[in-house]
Amino acid sequence: MALVPLLFEKSTPGKRAVTFPAPDVPTVELSEAIPADLIRQTPAALPELSEVEVVRHFTQLSRLNHGVDVDFYPLGSCTMKYNPKVNEEAARIPGFALTHPLQPEETVQGNLQLLHTLEGWLCEVTGMDRMTFQPAAGAHGELTGILLIRAYHESRGDTERNEVIVPDSAHGTNPATAAMAGYRVVPVKSRPDGSIDVDALRQIVGPKTAALMMTNPSTLGLFDPHVREITEIVHQAGGLCYYDGANLNAIMGYARPGDMGFDVVHLNLHKTFSTPHGGGGPGSGPVGVKSHLVPFLPVPVVEKQGDRYALDWDRPQSIGKIHGFWGNFGVIVRAYAYVLAHGPALKEVSEHAVLNANYVLARLKPYYEPYVDRYCMHECVLSARTLKQETGVRTLDVAKRLLDEGVHPPTIYFPLIVEEALMIEPTETEDKATLDRFIEAMIRIHDEARSNPEYVKSAPHKTPVGRLDEALAARRPNLRYRANPS
């Protein structure tokens, strides 16, 4: 299958997609408005096409893209689930979509009420006391949380704490965030069962410990049964505990980070709470805190004063603003609609996510080794290690062959501690028929690897573009059109 021809290659001199009317205001010579050395001397080399050609070109390109609205998208850790379209309608309500963040408070009472109400709901879900919606994404929420922890320690004169403990199975953003905030990252290893090695943790914590950053369920898709003991160990050493809420969709209604002993939590509204995820954004990573960290929240905080809502700027211990305005409001509206629609049934979201992941794990573990052979939570981590040893077919090859099945591959080679990792998250929105189709494709690929490994190694075979030199693409990307590439 050939790629859609580029617009330049379809160009015909003289064609026009639009005709601009003559200007109805006085014009000036370019030389009067722009310095001569900045004026183009030759016309721009732009493609010349009719409107219908332009529309068809971009429509054809859109058909080459894969997304959750096209087919299954089991990207582990990223929760690429179907999102109700009614939430999109809610975000487009003019009173939400057309307001400006700098309008006077009395003109945006509904917006402030939504922020205040959703804050209360999410605090109830997470076991926190207050929340800020300013962070623009999960990693931004992490940074906000670590800055809150730093402000807390500094307010107590506890300035010698310069270490943040991070499990070896953590999201890559966790150590990056800690380092960005000026902390030294101290890794703690996992046990063979995937949980944090508590004995190793006891040897690491001390007077320099500022915080522990932890995801539970972990990136391995496993709930750590020692979580209360872990947070207690850190607290006894004077540190605080940060909860990466990327995987909250596995435990809503069953467990709360605040009850596990965490002081700070960030959520990914663009994952767990239904805003479309991927394509560069927008996202939302609100941060919730226990009462002892409330004074340090970014300004302003939305407060209810009688029957009206106001932005509170008078917070002398605040870490300041961490976003230009009050957060990505359209994402927050979508999350509000999602929680409002589900109510207590948010618990069922977690149930279905966990059920789907365990179904995939149970059916695929005879073919791909599970990292730990026990019940998983919202995602399962398998390995093609044995397949590679016996056939030479790697996890990357399995992922490329899946493209021929019309399915987006799962996350591969992560977590880093799992050799030839396949990280599969089916989410709660997929039905059994879809999961069965994916599972059967994975089994066929396993069988192909044993009967015809070279065919799998050279996949994909049915996509517009075949196997790419990924190292070359990363080091020497070709990002613009050239009529004569040489």
C-alpha cells in the first residue's frame, strides 16, 4: 500500500483552493511596513490545489491514523480508553468554553462552582483534604507535588533532606521530577513478587529522606500489599509520601491513597476521568494534599464564601503559581461530567478494568510469560523472553506484527526491569469480543514466530509504511518536504 501523495506532489500550477476578496482597507507598500532585508524576494513554494483536493488529502491522511475511536488501543500505563462523547458536548457549552480566565469572579461563578465541587468529589475519591487544578498534566502534577513537599520541609527548617526514594519499577517521570526539583534520586529495588523490598527500604530511609514517590498499583500492574508499612517507615524517618495517581483507575471505590498513608497525590484527569489522551494534550494533573500541606498549595485556591465562590490569593506560604491561569479548564469540565454521570458507579470502572486485565493475563500466560504469576490490577505485564531465546523473535517484532491485525501494540520494553516486556492495559471500556480478537491475534503471532520467524521479524506487511530504521529516524528525522531530497 502506498502512502497518500504529498500535497506538493499533487500540485498543479494555477489551481486555487480559496480566492481572497480585495482588501477593503487602505494598503501600504511592503517596503513601508517591513524592512527591505526581511521581505521575501521570491514567491513561497506552496502547493497549488483545489479545495476538494485539499479536503480529500487530509481526509485520506486521517484514515492512516490509529486511535481508540478506530480500534483497540491497549497501551499499558497510558489508559487509552474510549471516552463518552457527551463529555465533549459538556466542554463546549458556551458558558464554559467561551469564558476568559481573567474575567471578574462575579461573571464566572458557575465555573468556580464546578472547580470547587469537583475538588470535593476528587478529595473523597482519593482521601485528600484539598486539591489544586493548576497542573497541566501528570508530570506537571508530580513537579507540583514535590515542590509542595519541599516547601513543607523548608517551613519546618528541615533543610537537610535532599533525597527522594523511587522504586525501580516507577514511571520514568518520577526520578526525572525529583531530580528537576533538586533532589538526589535513591532507587529501591522490587522483590520477586513485584512489591517494594521493605527491608531494602529500611536501609535507605534516614534524616536525608524528603519523600518516597510510589505508584500503587505499580507500573507492573500489581497492588503492593505492604503499602501501609512502607508509608509508615517513611513517615517515621520524617519524610513524606507522594502517590503517583496514574493508575487510580484500578482502585476507585476500593482504596484511597490518603488511607494508605500518602500525603500528596496527583491524578490524570486525561486518563482516569475520560478526557481524550494522546496527541500532545491537553491534559490535567490536579494535585491533592493532606491538611498539613494545604497552606503551600498554588495560588489562587477556590473558596466558597456563603453563597458565592472566590479566588483566594492571600496565602503567604504558597509555592506560587505553576500554571498561567487556573488549569486546563476544558479537561476539568469533561472530568466533572464523567464523575457526575458515574457517581458511586466509579467503583464499577475499577472492577471492569481489573477484570479485563486479568482475563487477558489468564489467556495469554501460556504463550507469553507473566512477570509475576498472580492476579494483576488494571494492566498485566508479560514477557517474550522465552520466545526470543527459542525463535529470535523479539517483543518489538510482536508489536510490529500486531499492526497488521489493525490493533495498536501495547507498551513494550517497559517497565525496564522486565526483559522483553509487553505491558497491556485493556481498560474498562472494551468488551469480551474485542479482547478475544486481540488475544487470538497475540496467539497467532506466537505460533507464527515458531513456524515462520522471519515473517514476524519483517512485519508489518499490511501498513502504509513498512519496518522503519527507528534509530535513523530518531537521530536524523526528516521533518519537512524537499522537492529534491538530495
